[in-house]
Amino acid sequence: MTNQNIETQQGTIADDEIDLKELFLALWQGKWIIIGTTLVAAVIAVVYALSLPNIYKSEALLAPAEDNQSGGLSGLAGQFGGLASLAGVNLGSGTADKTTIALELLKSRSFIGEFVKEHNLKPVIMAANGWDQANDRVIYDPEVYDSEKGLWVREVKAPKLPEPSQLEVHDKFTTQFLNVSKDKETGLVTISVKHYSPVVAKELTDKLIEQLNNTMRANDIADADNSIEYLSKALKETSVADMQKVFYQLIEQQQQTKMLASVRNEYALKMIDPAVVNERKYEPKRALICTFGVLLGALLSFLLVFLRSCILKINVKI
């Protein structure tokens, strides 16, 4: 290695040492800026965290309801699947398919809209901003909803109206309140609802599951009635003995579907672990908010000190 290379490396090491010394010196000279900025950020983070209302989550664990007809339907599907499809009869649907349909229905605009309308949940979803624990009462934002008069008073720009639309309610409920998940290995389903009131969260979870089962039951009964009507008409119009036998079997299966739907309360999803009134808050994570605020304040203070040091250097050179 030449003398020139050695001198260059030594010069680089010396420059690095000088830069580190200057860096620590700049931090030391700006220590009060760092301490003050960090304290201010910490105070702001604490105040902000304490101002946030508690949010509670209630969740229920469910399993797909057993389909006692699956064996018989599978056998008929192999023999008469094409004919059954003409009649609108689904012989090949298993519990997994029914569960998937139920979960998609649960998040649909039509289902949520009907659910909110039936239970008058618009204020609870769109205007609530706290919970009076002592009186077990939901607190509403007075700038959005006048709870005493039952009037919407929020100020919005057209085409929105003071009263939230079905689309607004659906979007907020499915993104901020409702969570639905399915375990791919076990097939178990978790439905949870978050709200400022743990009582409301539990009630909404129970009502959602009940209405989902009722809707799935009503849909299947309606489909079975339509299929029976078609098959009965087709039965009268044919004189072929083998075809009549087929129609009788299909009608029998649809009657069984109606019977099971009528007597089984937990039609699509069966309760494994019901929702409860949670005594512990789910959000906000106040400790995490405060920690993030302190780190952000420290980072900001370091940047201020570095900028201050750079500006001083530039002024000295000028």
C-alpha cells in the first residue's frame, strides 16, 4: 500500500472522528431543545390519549350448522343434478358454501340496511361518541344528532343530507364496527362488533347473528317453495312413471329443507361461544399512543438540533 493511500485512509478516519465529535457537541448544545420538544410532545400525546373515549368489543364464536340432508342430497345430485337445476333445486350445496354465502350476506348493503332500519340503529352507529357508564347510556354528538328531539342536525354538503344515507351507515358499520373472520383450518367463524358501550356491542352482535340465521332460513324456505311449485306443476304434466318418481323424490327433499329450516333456530351458524358484555376496553391503546408521541417528539427535536447546527455552520462560513 502506498504512502498516499495510507494518508488518505488516516484522513478519512480523522474526518469521521471530527464529525462524531461535532454531532455529539451539537446534541449537547441543543439538549434543552431536545428535552423541551420531547416533553411538549409527551404532554400532547397524554392529553390526546386521555381525550379518546373507550371502545369495547364483543365477539361470538360460531360453527357452520350441520346439514343433515347432505348425504341424501349428494346421492340425488349424482342422478338428477341436471333436472334439479332446471327446477332451481340445489342438491350439491354443502355447509361450507352456505357459510360463505352467510358471511357475504352479513356484510352486504341490503342486509345491513335492513338490520339498521329494523332496530333503529342509525344514531347508535353514526352519532355516538361516548358512553355514560354510571347511567348505562350512549352519548351522542350534539353537532350531529339531537337525541332529545330525535333530529339529525349535522352540517353536510350536497348531495348528502343531515340524516345519513344507507350507504354511509353501511360503510361506517362495516369498516369501524363490524369484523368477520373465518378460520380456514377449522371452519369456525368469529363475528365481533366494537362500540363505545359494551352493552350495545353485545346486543348488536347477538342481533346480527339472529337476523342472519333468520334471513338465511327465510331465503331457503322461499327457494324450496318455488322449487316445490315448479316440481308439482311438472309432475302433473308428465305421465312417465320414472319421471314421476324423480319429481316425488325432489319434492320430498325440498319438504325436508322446509321442515329443518322451520324447526332449527341456529340455521346457518351455530353458537359455540356467545358474546358477552366486555368489562375491559379494547381501544384506545393509550400507552402505545404516549410512547409513539415521545418517540416522535424526540425525533423531531433531533432534526431541529441538526438543522440548527447546519445553519450555524453555513453562517460561520459566510
